[in-house]
Amino acid sequence: MSMAQSIRIRKVSATDFRENLKEHLKTVKDNTVLLIENRRQVAKYVVDPKYLDRLVEERESILATLEILADRELTNRLLELKKSGLSKVKFYTLDEVLG
């Protein structure tokens, strides 16, 4: 699941956010996030929870890939397995193995 679409940020003042809470929250969907700015506090983001979950999931996947790629020995072993016909091997899920 790729997050190829860019994040759309809508800026709103804290006062406007308070006064039109319901309308602003309706705009927070998918990749549209709301940035609430306040002169006295650090700005805050309001994000669709499903979108945030997907971002976190993709981040974890990217970090795992980078960890594998950083390990030259593991990367070389994976390349050798691919060359030896790994694509012909049947893989099983943990549930299938443990029943």
C-alpha cells in the first residue's frame, strides 16, 4: 500500500478552528490534514486516523527494507536465493505452519 499521493495541508487559526469545529473536522479525510496555528502555542495537526495508520505502516515497511539493504551479507544471500529459483518455492504463513 503506497502513500504516493502528497499530503494536503489546510491551515486554520485556533480561533477559526474553535468557532467552526464541525466544519473543519469534516475536511480532515484521507491525505488532507488540518494545521491549527496559534500565536501562543506550537502548531498542531489534525489527521484522519486511518491515514495516520497507513503512514506509520509504510514507515515501518521502509525502515525494515532499509535495515535489510544495510546488511550486505543478508542482501547478498537474498540475491543468491533469487538467482537459485526462490520464486518457485511455496511460502507458508505462520498460521499454516503452526495450524
